[in-house]
Amino acid sequence: MWTLFWVFLRLGLTSFGGPVAHLGFFRTEFVDKRKWLSESAYAELIALCQFLPGPASSQVGMAIGLLKGGMRGALLAWLGFTLPSALLLTFFALHLEDLGLVLGWDWLHGLKVLAVAVVAHAVLSMGRSLCPDVIRRVVALAACFLLLLWPGSKMQLLVIVVAAASAFWWGKPVVGGAQNTELNVPLSKTLGGVMLLLCMALLLTLPLMAEQFKVPLLSLFDSVYRAGALVFGGGHVVLPLLQAELVPQQISPDTFLAGYGAAQAVPGPLFTFAAFVGASSSATSSGWLAALIALVGIFMPGCLLVIGALPFWSTLRKHHLARQGLLGANAAVVGLLLAVLINPLFGATIQSMQDALLALLAFALLQFVRLSAAWLVLPCAVLAGLGWLAG
């Protein structure tokens, strides 16, 4: 168990580059070096976690921990991979005011400009992989149009559900065949069913409890839990989901975007941005407590889903309707992310020609040079701090 935790902690300290890069690090560590998994078994885990909503790379990590050490192994894998970036972002949130007084507030504008470039890059990359044909591009554009007209978390959920349902009438699904590998899952289907029911029960009852009791921390947990349960297609989709739930009720737009820009500089999963959101929120005077609640809340649905789905995966992967519905949901989230890129990201951030040029340069470096966003955080902040950008 100590070895399991240490390996994931080391990956949490060094895994820059986003979910795709994380999966590459995992393959090198657990398939090539340690031989904990075969190539085909690892491919099956990736297929499962891409099928489910939630943070795919973190879910793959939890699944590896589960297969290696049971429920305790899944917890240790998550802790090791998540803690480094969560601690860094919480510290950043709690000392944002002090940094602003020392360095001036203009540098935060540079982080917001970087966020525009990062999201634009994510929209283009996800659009290519998740919307490769005309039907799915139309679904994405329709989702974007609807969300620009009627923004909000309820409309986001409705758009995803309608897009998934519409996919049943598209015809033949554009998906690969199922693998033949059978994963040796140390869980019963009964336990898996309980986890899936718990995940759904929390999704349905938390909003009612938050409305009934009016406790700020419960409302925060409800918001991040629903965001974590609805993320399809990539970690960047958590941005519009959290934005719709928490801005400006619990966190200011400027702080939210600055934190998202800063999240590009830390290793590990992008979902740890929730720790920043929690620590910056008005839910409680204890930033560390709010960060912990937000962090647990956003990862919990993905954890429950992967633990619940693993015992059923050999059957689920062959189900035509489930695989077809996923195509529609993935197309919708591309439109969701595009809508947030247009409003409020672009409209609220790009205030001058210098802003536009810097965003375009950062996008070009991400898209064509394949530079990690972590290398762009400091230059963007410094340029803004020196007064080169409009504050």
C-alpha cells in the first residue's frame, strides 16, 4: 500500500500536460515498468473511464489502485495523485489577496487571458475528436446556441440529456469494437450496484437538501458534486459547469478565471481547480475546510461511478444504446465549452488589441508548438504585471 501511494504521489508531483499526458505517464509506470497491468487491460480501463462521466485520468488512476489494492488502494491512488495540486491551488487561493497587494492586480489579467487560450485550444481539440462528422458538429453548434440564449446549470443538464437521447436516431454508431480482455475486478456486482445507486441518489437529493437547509457548505458540496457528475469529454468541461453554479454567487468572476489560469501551472488533475474554488468561496471563513469539501465533492461521483461500473463493464461495453448515447453527450459538451468561451470568457477578458494578440500567441503555442500550458502561466502574468496588457 505504501508503494502504491508513493508511486501515485510521485506522478501527482510530476504529471504535467493534462489528461492525455497523464494516461501516458500511467502507461509508462504501470504497464511498461511495473507490469501491474497488461496493455489490453490498461486499454479496457481507459475505455471504461472515457465511457463514464468524470475526470478520466483520475478515474483510471483510481481503477488501477482498486485492481491492485481494493477500496483502500483506490483511495490511496486518488490521494497521491490529487494532493500536490490541490494543496498548491488552495494555498494560492488563500494568499491571493496578499499576492495582489505585493505584485499588483494587473498580473491576474494575464492569467485570465491565458484561460481564454487554454479553453479555445480545448474546444478545438475536443471538437476534432468528439465531433468528427456533420451530425455531431450540428449538435455541438445547436448546444452552443441554446446555452448562449439561456445560460445556466439547468439548461446545461437539459442540453446534454437531449443530445444523448437524439443520438439513438443517428443510425450506426461511429465507435470501435469491444475488446476481448476480461478485467479481474475484486468487487461484486452487488457492491457495484450499491455504488451506482448511491451516486444517483446523491445527485437527486443534494439539491433538495441544499434548498431545504440553506447551509453554505452543503450548497457548495451540491454544486461541485453535480459538476463532477456531468463532465463528459475532458476536464476542461468542469469550467462552464462550476461557472454556472458558483459565479458570482460564491466567487467573483475575476477570481474564478484567475484561478483557472493558475490551475494550468500545477501538475495532476485539472479537477483540483475545485480546491481553489472552495477556498475562494464565501461558503465559510475556513478556506481549508471549504477546499476539502469542494475537492471531495467534485471527485466523489467519478469515484462512485468507476467503482460501480467496473463489475458490469464486460456487459456494459457491448451495449449499443449506452455507447450511442455517449456520442451525443460528448458532442453537446463541446458546444457547452464553446458557449462559455464566447460568453463570459472572451467578452469579459479580451479588452484590448494587446489582450487579443497575447491570447492568439498563447493559443498558437498550445496548438502548433504543443507547448504545455504550465510554461505560459508565468510569461502571461509577468506581461500583465508590467502593464503590457489592459487591466
